[in-house]
Amino acid sequence: MPARPVLYSYFRSSCAWRVRIALALKGIDYETVPVNLIKDGGQQFSKEFQTLNPMKQVPALKIDGITIGQSLAIIEYLEETRPTPRLLPQDPQKKAIVRMISDLIASGIQPLQNLSVLKQVGEEKQLPWAQEAITSGFNALEQILRSTAGKYCVGDEVSMADLCLVPQVANAQRFKVDLSHYPTICQINKALLALEAFQVSHPSRQPDTPAELRA
């Protein structure tokens, strides 16, 4: 029997959450190895973890004899090796839109409000900095989704774009962003959170979730 995949994850990491949703949707049984990004100065900086992922970030997924870092690369690999249910549409134009939305979030919003960046900004500026990064990205995203969305980000099928959206909305809530300006984002987020895969992968239900944050 092939070894169970191993996901190096942190309960609150939005990038790890994307991958947890993909694994849940595709019904892939896996083992979680928690990497606490705060404790001991950040366990991602340990020598052992650096060997696994030189970028010193979660997630990393050990699967099929290889280790993959970067959430979208992991999701694309899962899509190519375990294509059901599909997370990328077959139609090239729809697929491009799914990738565009995923990249907008994964490259254009999340890195700007990531822990490592906030540390550089200084304590008192962290909240306004994160709010500005998310607001500026959500202004663009809301506009795009108005023309692409059905029930979800792109039509009525769950796609990789949705796996990026939900964790980013959770980040926005954590940084107290006023979401009333983003009705489309909120509506899609609500529909997605009703799905089991988004619930079991939720930060409040992970092996490393602190007791006070557990659902």
C-alpha cells in the first residue's frame, strides 16, 4: 500500500487551509504534522523543516514519493493525479478565470498581509497595513466576481478559486475588514462554508487548534 500523504500544516495558515479543502473534496486520507508558526520563534525555521521546504513556509505535502510546497502547485498536482471531483474546469477560458482569481488572492493579497511581512511593518502599523492590502485586493475581486460568479466564484462548480477565497475572507475578518462593501464575496463565502469539505478543513477543527479556538 502507498504511504499516506503527510500535510505539514498550521491551523491558522490560509495557504494550508486551501490544501486541506482540496484534500477533503477529493476524499484523500492524510496525516497532519503541525508546524507552529509562532512557538519557539517559529517551527518553520527549524533545520528539519527547512530541509523539507527551503522557503520555510506551510503547507508542504509529502505524496507519491515527492514533497511539494506552494499551495496552488499542490492543488494542481492533486488535480492532475486525482481528477475527481474536478477543481479546474475543462473549458480553457473558464480555467484561465479560475487561475486568475486564485493568483489574485494567492499572489496579490495574501503575501502582503502574511505574518512575515507584518513582522517587518511594526506592531502599531500591522492592522492598517493588513486592512489596506485586503481592501485593495477585494475591491478588484468583487468587481471580477460580479461577472464570473454563479453559486461559487466561477459558475456553479466549486473550483480552485473558491479554495483561495474562503481562507482569505477568514483573514479579512481576523483583521476587522468591513465586508459590507463586498456582497458578492460574502454570498459566495457563505455558500461555500455550508459545504462539508470547507467545514472539516476549517481552522477551528484542526489537530493543532488551541482549545479556546475549537469549534
